Amino acid sequence: MTEQLPDVETVRQEVRAWLEENWNPAWKGEAQEGPNRVAWLTQVVDAGWAAPQWPKEWFGREFDDARNRVVREEFARVHAFGTGQDRTNLWINTLLAFATEDLKKQLIPGLMRGEVEMCLLYSEPGAGSDLAGVRTKAERDGDEWVVNGQKVWTSGATRADYGMLIARTNWDVPKHRGLSFFFLPMKQPGIEIRPLRQITNESHFNEVFITDARAPAANLLSNEGDGWKVLVTALAYERSYMGEAARGPRSGNRVKMAEGEDELIALAREAGKLSDTSIRQRIAQVIAWRKLNDLNTARAKADLEVGTSASIMSLGKLAMSRILHETARLRTDLLDAESLLEGSENPRAEDANFLALNAYFTSIGGGTDQVQRNIIGERVLGLPKEPEIDKAVPFRDVKGG
Ligand SMILES: Cc1cc2nc3c(=O)[nH]c(=O)nc-3n(C[C@H](O)[C@H](O)[C@H](O)COP(=O)(O)OP(=O)(O)OC[C@H]3O[C@@H](n4cnc5c(N)ncnc54)[C@H](O)[C@@H]3O)c2cc1C
């Protein structure tokens, strides 16, 4: 018999009391990195708040969407991080859907506590949008796979303990059927990482050269040849996450906002443009898009079982890309000529310019806007598929760079 869930108000009181007792507001900015990050995440995991919707076996509480939302609201109310991993932890969602029990046990606890770092080894110099065309190869050698090839645009590779790798294991079948998906250990001699500089002057992504690197056979997800199926699921998780969240301004100098006020409204007030009707209309448009996207994403996710994903997640990512670009344009217009400045003495302009450039992260990373439109057209709306001349040809015979 399934255990009865506590009512929503009881959940709210429990999580609120727990946060009051345990959360230190000084840890607010440490979600990505920071000295207390792992210790705090460990507490959240042990208390069952990290992924309330997951099974108890994986540190969850088997909550439904309504109760899970209450937990997220309470964490957000005090600016605490660490919950919501059932929605945002792409690595674990992929493991839950396709890994063996042994691999799950080996990796999930460390991933939840932030002790294990990850990266995505998908894109290659000759395969980005067309990921089924990857040429990095993996060959079986006893209990291991030997990997050779090159990846590019690999975010976070320098810190990663494992990379989720898509590699070719069979060249004699059409491109989608000869792929396999691995958790490749990154800290080994066969991995060489060269950082690349981004348009934002940061260096988060890298080239990764792989020469006779080894992955244990147990790190294969699903079966040999099932890589495309695993990849499509992992990409949908990534897109759903990118459709929900994005980086905010880089400077610590934030505009003063009234309780519950949107930052764009506060910026317009500061710029003396809050009574400009065209500006008001554009702010309302962005806020309406955000709200609609939140509701759409919540509805799509509420319909999904744990460990599944859907092409509909492309809609949220595409919407977020549009929201970020329009927000960036609006910030720039609010500043007028001031937006030409930069540096720490000009925090508003610095933020506007960073956010305008960083909006391309969402419209390219995780699959471009054009590719999301193709997916929505073909898999959500059921429109005719794009012609693919190499789809039925053994990959060995496909011409490519
Ligand atoms: C900030 C950032 C972080 C990233 N991090 C990672 C990472 O961690 N790991 C990783 O593997 N990759 C990562 N990427 C790479 C990203 O996934 C690819 O850049 C993206 O998928 C596009 O591939 P491409 O650059 O090879 O462009 P291409 O595939 O060559 O596309 C070029 C242009 O053609 C268009 N196009 C291509 N095919 C079609 C089509 N069928 N229909 C319509 N238009 C099409 C594209 O939309 C694009 O405008 C990252 C990229 C960015 C910007």
C-alpha cells in the first residue's frame, strides 16, 4: 500500500522549521562554489529536501508536484540552494533512467552532495547540431572501453571528474545506431584539456583531446548502440533546466528593489523611464513571457514520470532564449548611451553588456534555437521531417570533414 503523503501545509511548516534551524543566510551566494557548499548540500540531502520527488532510495520523499513546489518556495523565500535536484540534476536524471544499480550507487550520492563534478562531451569540431555525426570512437578492450577523438565547447571540463560522453562504437550501421553513451573518468592521462575564451571574456568551455582514455565497461549507459536514445533523453533534461533558469548579472551592485518588485521595473525607475509607455509595454511583455514559460514548464514537468523526459522541453528553452535576448535589449535601451561604458565603475552597463552577450549561451548551448524549432515542428507538432540524406547509410560511407 502506498504511504499517505503529508498535507501541503504540514510540508510547508516542516521545511520552514528545518530551514530556520539549519540555513545560514551568509551562504546565499555559494550555490555554484564556496567553502560551505558541499557541507550544506550534504545536510539538504540527508534531510530529504534535495530531490523531494525522487524515491526514498535516492534520498527523496516521493512527493507529488504540489508538495515539491512548496519545498522550492520555502527554500527560495530564504534564498537557500540545494533543493530541486529532481528537476535540475541532469546527470542523476540520466543515471536514473539508464544506469545499472551499481553505477547509480557509486555516483548518485557524490553528485547530489556536489562532491563529484561533471561535464558534457558531446560537440565536436565536425558535429554540433548534428550530434549523430560524432567521430570520437570507443572500442571494447576486455573490461574497458578505449576512447579516441576530440570534443569542443566542453563547459567545466577542467574541474570535471566525469564526462557524459557520446562516442561511436559501430561504423557499419547508420549514424544514429552506432553510438554509445558513457560516463568517462576525466582525471586520467589520456585526457588533455585546453581552455577557450568566450565572448564574455570568461573561459568556462574547453577543447578536450582524448587519446587512449579508458572507461570501465560498467560506465556504459543502457546497451552498446543505444547511445542516441540516452543522448536524446539527457538533452531533453538539459533543455528543460535551461528553459527554467539562467545566469543573472555578474556585478554585485544590484539595483534597489521594493519587496516583490521585478528588477526591470526598478531599473526603469532608476533610469527615470518608468512613465514611458513603450518601455512599460516592453517590461510587461517580458514579465508575461516569463510567467507563461514558468506555467508551461511546470505543466510539462507535472505530466512526466521520474526518469523520463520529453521533446516539449525544447519549447521552454526556446522561450527562455527569447526572454533573455529581449530582456538584454531592454536593459540596453534603458541605459541609452551609458550602455557603451564598461568596468566596475559602470555596474549597470557592465551587467547589461554581460547579459546581452551571455544570452547566446541559451540560444546556442544545449542545441541552437533553430534546432529547437525543428524538434518542436517535427516531434511536438507532427510536421514533416527534414530530409536527411545520410540517415540510412552505414556511417563508414558518410562523407564528412
Ligand atoms: C556557452 C556554450 C556552452 C556550451 N557547452 C557545451 C558543453 O558543455 N558540451 C558540449 O558538448 N557542447 C557545448 N556547447 C556546444 C553547443 O552545444 C553547440 O555549439 C551547438 O549545439 C551548435 O553546434 P555548432 O556550434 O557545431 O554549430 P553548427 O551545428 O555548425 O550550426 C551552425 C548554424 O547552423 C544552424 N543549423 C545547423 N543545423 C541546422 C538544421 N538542421 N536546421 C536549421 N538550422 C541548423 C545552427 O542553428 C547554427 O545557427 C556549448 C556552446 C555554448 C555557446
